[in-house]
Amino acid sequence: MATTASHHIQKFVRSIAEDVKLYQQLSGLIQQQKALYLKFDGEALNENIQKQMPILNQLGRSASERSQLMRKLGLPCNETSVNRIFNALPAKIGTQARTQWTLLGSLVKQCQQDNQSNGQSSAAFQELVSQLKQPVQHTYEERSF
């Protein structure tokens, strides 16, 4: 049983470092996305979004796997349980894992904020395109009924 638990903990900790790398890649793509909105480069924007999709899918799988590992360890999926895992590790590894976990949380928040900003840019971009395609008619001529 201890071997299985150790294996689960090792997988859990390794997945954090992998996700940090993925979120760093995603962050760069999200920042590029913002610049592409400002350049009105639809083709490059679509390419950028296509590059984001496999990263987002992998991040989703990693988060699900971490949740499953925690359940297999008999732990609820919350911050207290994550700290219990880190406390069970040798001090040096636990400190490194905790640092990576904190970095992961910061990257997640930054990507969420940048993505929200991009959503606002996207909405403004769509509104502008819509206005260009179908300008609003503001005239003072009499209407014939």
C-alpha cells in the first residue's frame, strides 16, 4: 500500500512541474493573442487559438488526474490535502513542491486575468467588425410611412 501511495504522490508532484511549463507556454500565447486582436489579424489569431487548444486540453487532463490521485490517497480535493501531501515529503522536496504549487497558482490566475482581458478585446473587435459591416443609420431625414 505504501508503494502505491508513494507512486501517487510522486505522480502528483511531477504533474505540478509539468503544468507550470504548460501554463508558461499558455501565458505567452495569451499575450500574443492580445497583440493579434490589436493588429486585427484574424488568420494569425485563429492559428494562435489552435496552438492554445492542446495545451488547455492537457491542463484539464492534468488537473483531473491530480484530483483522482488525491481521491486514491483518500484525501478530499482541497488546499489542506495538498499541504498534507507536501508535509509528507522530505523537507527539501516538500519545499520545492510547495514553491512549484504556488507558482502554478499564480500562473493560473494570471492566465485567467489575461484571458478575461482578451475576451473584452474580442467583444470590442466583434462589435467593431459588426459596425463596419452594418453601420448604424443615424439620419435626420423624414421617414415615409
